[in-house]
Amino acid sequence: MTEEEKEALVAAAAGAYRESRATGEIVWSPAFFDLDEAGRREAYEESLRERRLEASASSDGRTGTARAVLARIRAAKP
């Protein structure tokens, strides 16, 4: 794997977007499975940096992930 390919996989695995199935189940990023242990650790560290930046730029201090989870919880209430 080239360094460019690894960087692309790390970026994809670190990103907040996750596909979901018709059942609502969230799917792991395929890039995660293409990385070795060191690459997964790098993706994790990058995701922490990205979430901190995202939260700091948000008026409510929440990440998009936090807002998405809260929306699902609110939608599930009777």
C-alpha cells in the first residue's frame, strides 16, 4: 500500500459519516478493515481531532454525531 492510499483510508475511517442499512443499523467504514493496527490507531487519533474541531465550531458545542444520535433518540420516543 502506498502512503497516499494509506492516507486516503485513514481519512475515510476517521470521518464522521457512516452509511446505514434499511434497518437503521450503522455500518462500519470499509476503510477501517483495510488498515492495519497502526493505521486504525492513526484513524482513531485523527477522528478525535476532527470531532474536537467540529464541536468547537458548532454553536451548541455538539458534533454532528452527537446531534444525529440525539435525533434518533428523540424520534424513537412514543
